[in-house]
Amino acid sequence: MSGNDLLLWMSARGSGSWTQFRTAVERLYRSDANAMADSDDTVPADSVGLPLYQDLRLNLERFGFAEFFSVSGGYEWRVTPPVLAVTRMERSYIGFIIGARSDKSIRRLATVAAPNVLTVGSVRHAPDCLSVESNNLSTLTEVASLGGLVFQQDAPIAILSALRVVDGTLLREPVQVPIGKEWSFERFRERELRWAAVTRADMEHASFGLFRLRFRYRTDILFRWSGVTYITSLQEGKYIALKRARKRILRYDPATFTLSVPAICRPPTLIERALLLCSGRLPVFEIHSNAPSMLHYQRIPRAVARTASALLRQELT
Amino acid sequence: MLGLDSLGVVVTTALAVAAGVALYRFIRRPASGGSTGQTTSLCETTHTVGSSGQSTSMTATEDIDVNRLVEFQAGRSGKGSQLEAPTLPATRTTNPYASDTESPVVGRPDSHMPTSDPPPRELNRDLSNAHDQTHDISSDEDSAVDDSSLSIIIDDITSTLSSVANNDALIPAVIDEQLREVVALEQTASNTDVSATSYDSPATSDDDLCALASVGLLTPSSDPVAIDFPVDRRSEESKSSSDAPPTIQPPPASSEAQDDELDIACEDPIDVNANDSDLLHDLDTVRRYRPAARTPRELRPASQRRPKDSDPRERALSIALRLSFRPGGICQFSLLAQRRSDFPYRINVRMLGRTEVFSTLQDDWYELRAPAELGELLRSGAIGVAVLPGNNILKWTLAQRDVYVLGVVPDFGGYVTVSRLVIGEEHVILCDSALRGSVADALAAAGCAAFSEVNSTDGIPDGWIAFRNVNPTKPVPALNDGGILDTLRPLADLEIALRHGIKVDRSDWLLGHGPTIILHGDVAAAGVVLIDGQPAAINDAGVCDAPGKGDIGEHTVWSASKFRSYRIVEGLQEWEAWPAHRPSNSVVCGAAVFPMSGSKGHERGLIVPSRDAVLIGARVGEIHHCLPDPRSRSSSNVVFPAFDPIWLIPRFPLRCDRAIPVIHTSTTLSTPNAQTPDGSVRRSLREWCRLILDAHHRRLVVEPSNATTEALWNAYEQVAHAHWRRLK
């Protein structure tokens, strides 16, 4: 069993609740005992050792196979329409098939993609990566048309072009700091790229900074900006703080077309999705004992790297 | 055959009810004319009481009538869940009307009334007093008050009837019928607009005639006005100074003649003389228990299946028997009645001709003590009825049977009714004494050894015996003849498991990923296993296989012991985009970017540099302004023009940086089309031409720079030039 069965199940249903997703993972996905043992939902997403269902959820969302969102009373998911996300390579075009799939749609794709080869690449804790490569863009257009896929040319750039810059303009919802002694406070240290325990007073007196508040199973990510507290997402908050601290973390190797970031600073979901659609692969996770662990995104064209860094208000080094 | 005394009781009873009906109609005067509503067809109510004490059967037409009464009682008492059936005071032993050949009337019993019934005239006064009271109440416009006053009257009638009746057992049956009529007439009044004049003929339907005839209120006449009811109750009462009650035409003096005449429209008349303990049955005929036949069944067509959203309360709830052994081996019985979470903690249930109180034992079960007539109850079964607020009717049934299989059930002490013997588990068998031999033989065939017999000396009801320490060890093929002894034939210990595959819903598997059918347990004794009616091939691991088991549609797996069904579905084959992320002027869903909903643009977007530029199409007038999103601050932008864009031109070519090129955006060499699009405005035509001509005048570079693109651009310039002259 693999993520393929999970995607088939999700595609057959179309949408569902988080509980149903977890149940399906339990039933369909066989993994090692270590991954199954940890069922703590509060494990941060930017740390290693995620529970299996969280890992699967993250990968499905990273690639864009499904969207997970919160609704009143819980969380839900919905599978996305099948898309042929085309990326321009050096001498050819490659289209990754992202989104819902069924046995019937795969068989049809295999038929219409001929004589081009429908390549299948396995991805750990994720559905197989199906791709079609051709020197002619019109060929891919035809494959998408006959295969019932949405054709998205230059998918990475298209997604990045639709996004806003990650800066203080994203902070729009001022909130009050939660009341109660049970809350624990942590501040993101931009220089050390780590979280450090602080007090409520530290936060209330800080004029700028990213803070993480925890109480039992609840985690709030708050950003202090000019003395006002705003709610924000974890990844965006980090890059806002990094920009504020003028900390550069993005590295790009034009020789290998590799974009590297510290693992703790994984880009926001849609930016990362654009990076993954360049290669159809998950980033390589590199662990260092004396340095922050790194994520290496492969086969990233220079234009995509520049656009991504511009959105993150980072300069490529 | 009706005796004179009994006849008098019946007549008195009927007159009391009729008077109550009259009072009720006075209270519930309709607003306008209309047709009568529904009435209870008491003609369908048969109550046959054998004078020799034979078993009786009673078929009630409308359970709801009694229940409406119960509801009125509850409404009056203000208790939502504590529904009180009409309580009956102590009965009388003499019939004061035995010698009264005049108009027998019923009056409103007073709480201070002596135990002996007053003479009719005093009762008449009481009735008129009640009538006046209800009249005063009815002047209140609040309809709820009318209901309460009606219930008061009903209570009063009930009390009066009980005070003159002789036989306790008869009272419920008789009163039930009379009260049903009252309730039915109340329903009629509440549901319809009936003019006051229509009350001239109270017996407006044959059903009512039957009802009245059955209790001796009506002579055998088809004249619907045989009973004289006052036309205008209020005017009549206000005029009367003597408190004369409504008069009811008395029945003939001869009871024998009456007996004959009563048979006109109705079926068997009520024998009010009967002192029959068989009046334990309540409301409906109790069905006989039949074990489920263990034969392959075809899937019912969808039209015959119970709809998923059908009210589960439409099905009767079950009553089970529980047996506990006390120290010394004494048997103690109790009854368990099904309960749902929204049922009240305690509920009054009409059963066995009386009100039983069901008390919650567990979330899913009520408990009540076994009645004294348990033996008869077990043999004949019973039905219990209650009404919840909102007119939700609850019905419990205990089917008739001669053999009960009691087993150990989790969460219950003692032994509780189970469907049949189960191998390896301990049971107690309770059976009719007449079946002792057959039961013993069946138990022996099931491999039960060392079971012992328990009889009435240890608390078993008379006429019954019990076998305890019953431990079946062998499966026995069922005869499937519906005989009760099939419950003593344990099935092979088998389980049908549906494993693996991709389960989409409760019992739906995805096409191509159907379940693996595996048998667990005593596979050797399972016998034939059918998949969709076809014999299945079973391998050593218990995996069953048959042709077509993975095809789309419904499938069944049948064995004598177990049955499973599942369905193969195709799942969704089309998926639509939705605004999952809306960071700017477009929507991101999955790996694609879509226009905002309501946009007229094509779904296929185009990535353009983020600057003030315009896209033009092949047809004159096709323009789309690419306005950069100031919040985006990205170097590129995704736009969704409503046409196939050919060129991207700076919006103000004469003022822009000369290094900014004119970009060919199309993958095809679309030559310009001189025809203008439908609905084009002059402004867009001018804009289209201006952009091209200004870019030409500014000598902006065309990209990609090659001869083909250059030639194409020249063609557009010529068309723009020609149109510009025309527009001038």
C-alpha cells in the first residue's frame, strides 16, 4: 500500500473530514511502527518525526493533490482537479499530473500520452509522481486536452505570480494575547533559527517579533509589529521576522539548480508547491549535527528561484 | 349475551360519554363551515369477549386515539414526559341505574363525591355544573385552555364511568372505546371548520353510529339524528335554569332485542358481562415469533428497501425477557424494553390493559418487573404503547412464542433473550411444558450435556419449564421451516470478513479495489457459501472467490450462519476547481491558477510581466488591460483575457521605456482578423489600433526577434492603419 491508494480513496470521495482522512490512513497505509506510534497532533510541522497521517497530509498539500482547511468545528479536506502542471526544462517541457486521479483516468492518460512515455516516480509518503515529457509544448497541450486535465503552462511561475510578497502587509488581524497562566511562550530567534522560551511580559514588551503560544493542544502563532499583536501563519511569520532581522537564508546553486533553505524555515505552502512542481520531487532533507538541518529543492530554474526569493523578501546567495 | 345489569352499566357509560361529547363540542365551536374531518372508525374495533373466558382478541383501529387522550392528560398535568394514562378510581359493585329506565345520564364526578353514585338527578346537576365551567373556560380565546378543559371533562367522565362500572377488567376496554370516540371527535373539531349547525347530527358518520350502537346508545335505525343533541350548547345552557343535562335517547329496555339490534353495522358487540382475564391483550394482535429463515435471500429491489431517512420509530421496539437466579436457585424474571437516547428516563406505557412504568436500566434499555401473569404473557405476547410529546408514538412488542432462548449478554446480569443457541456459550431455555420432550431432544442434538430442569417450584411460571446449564457444542442444520425449535439449532461459528481493498464508504468498495472475502471460524461446518448466488471457491486460508464479485454493483455473501453484503462503486470521475487560495486577483487550486469566480476570462491564464501593459487579440477591438496588483509586488502576473492574446504591448508606447518590447504571446501565428468582435465598442476599436500604431511609431522592439514575428507584426500594423482611417 502507498500514497496511491490514499489518493484513489480521496479522489473517489472528493472531500471529507480530517477524521475520515486519518481513518483511511490507518486502514490503507502500512508504514513502520515508529511512524504509526506517534499520534501527537501538536508536533510542529517544521520538525522531524511527524506522525504518519501528518506526513501524508503535508505531502499531499505540498504537491497540490489536495487542500486541507479548517472549518467551524474541525478540519476538512478536498481533492483538487487533475492538472498537467508544465514546467519548462532546458530543452524540453515536462508536465506533472497533479490532483485527483482514478484508475480510469490513469488508463486514459497512458493511452493519450503515447508515444510519449508516462513516467511514474515513487515518492515516499506521497502518491507516485506521474509525468509526461516532450520537446513540443503543443504535444502536452493535446495530452491535457485528451486526458481531461487542466493545462497549466509554467505552473511554478504561474503560482508564484499569483502570490503576494511575504512582508508586514500580510499582518491584518490584530488580536489580543490569550489570557491565562497556563500558556507557554516562545520567541523565534532569527539569528539562531530556533525557538526560545520567553515570558508573557517579554512578549508584551516586545515591539517586533514572532511568538509561539502553547496551551495543551492549542498553538497560536502571533507576530508583534510596532507593539500590536497580529495573528499569522507559521511560515509567513518566520520570513517576516527574517526580513525584519535582515537575515538571509536562501541559497541557490545555479550549477545544480538547487535552492536550499534551513529546514526550520520551510517556505509557505504555495511557494513550496511552486518549487516542488519544478522537479516533481520532495526536497532532500539534510541533517547536520552542528548546524541547522537543510532542505534542498532540486531542478529549480533561476527565474523560479528569483521569483520565490523576491516573494520571500530574501536575496539569493 | 348482555345481562340487564351489564346493560345498564353499558348504557350509563355510553350516556356519560355522549354527554361529554356534547360538552366538548360546545367548547370547541368551529369558526366557519366546512366538512367534518377524520373520525375513528370504531366499527373496525372488535372486542370479542367470550363468556367462557376464552382468549380474546382486540383490534384497535387507531392507536393514536388513546394516545391523544394520554397527551391531553399530560398537557393538563403539565408533564412533558410523565404521561399519565387515565387513572381509574375504585369501581363500584352496584349499578345504581339498574332499575332506571329513564334517560341515563352521566355527570361530572366531584372529588367530594361519595363512593356510592348519586341518583341520576344529582349527576345531572354535576354535569351541568361541569358544562357551565367549561363554558366559562371556553370563553377564553386561548385554545390551550380548551384543551385543558376538555381533558378535565374526559377525566371526569373517566372517573364517573369507573364509579359505576362493575368489572375492573372491562373498564379499560369500555372506556378506551368511548374515550377514543371523544378524542376522535375532538380531532374532528380541531382539524375542520364545522358550523355550529352541523352539530345537529352528532353521529355524522357510519363509524360513529357503529360506535354508539355498540354500546347500546342507538336503536337500529339509519336515522342519523336518532340522538338528540342540543343545537346550540351555550344558548341551551344559558337558558336552562333547571340545569337539565343534554338528553340522550335511551336504548330499548329489552336487552335481548338490543343484542340483536346491535349487530347491524358492527361486528361482535361488547359483552360487558365478561370477567375475562384474557383481556390482557392491548390494542393490537400480537404476532407469533418466527425464527429467521437461514436461506439465501435475493437483494430486494431498491424500491422495496426501507428508505435511509425513514423514522426508526416507525418500527416497533422489542421487549426481551431476563432471568436471574437468586440464592437457592429461585428464578426471578424481569422484562427489558428497548430504549433510545432521546426517550424519557421513566415512561408510562399502556400495556396489558393497564399502565406500566418503564424505568431506565441502561441507555438502551428500560426495565420493568415481570407481571404476575407472566406465564400467559410469555405465551401470548404483548404490546405496549406510549406517546411522547409531539405525538411521537412508541410501540413495544413481545411476540408470542413457546420457547425462549436466554443467553449471557454483555452488560446484563442473568440471562437475556437471544435469537438462538450459540456454540460455546451458556444458555437457559424456557419453554412450554408441552414442548418439554421436543426441546430436550433438540438440546441433545446440539451437544448439550448435563443440563438440568427447573420448574414452578423454583419460580418458573405455571405451564412452563426451564432448562439451565445448556451449553451447545455442535452445530445443527436449521430446518428453516419457521418452527420455534430452529432457535435450538445453533449455527456454525462462522464470520465473513471483508478485508483489504479501498473502502470508500460504509459498505462501498472502489472498483478495481474490492474486498477480499475471508471466512473465519468453523469453515468446515459452514456448508455452502454463495457469492451473489453462485457457489464460492474457498481456499485453505478461507478466502472466497467467485466470478463477478468485483463488478460494479451490489453483492452478497451468504452462508447458513452469516450474511454480508457489499457494493462496488466507481467513485467520482470528475473534479472541479474551487477558490482554495485567493492571494490576489486570481485563485490557486492545486497546481493551477484560475480566474476569480464570475470572471469572463478564459480559464487558461497567461503569465505576463508585472507592468502596465495591454494584451490584444487577433480581432480588432480585443484588448485586455493587465493591471499589476500593487499588493503582489511580483515581477510577473497571471491574467485571464477573454480571447486568445497575440501581443503584449505597453499601455502607453509613446511614453514608456523604449527597451520594453512588444511580446508575441501566442504559440501560433494568428493573422489579424479585420472583423470586429460582436458587441465591440468604438472605444476598444480605437484602443486596439492606437496601441499598435503607437508601438510602431515608437519603433519598439518585437520579441521574439525573427522574420516570422516581424512579418506578423507588420500585418497587424496594416490592419490597424486601415481601421484607424475608417474610424476617423
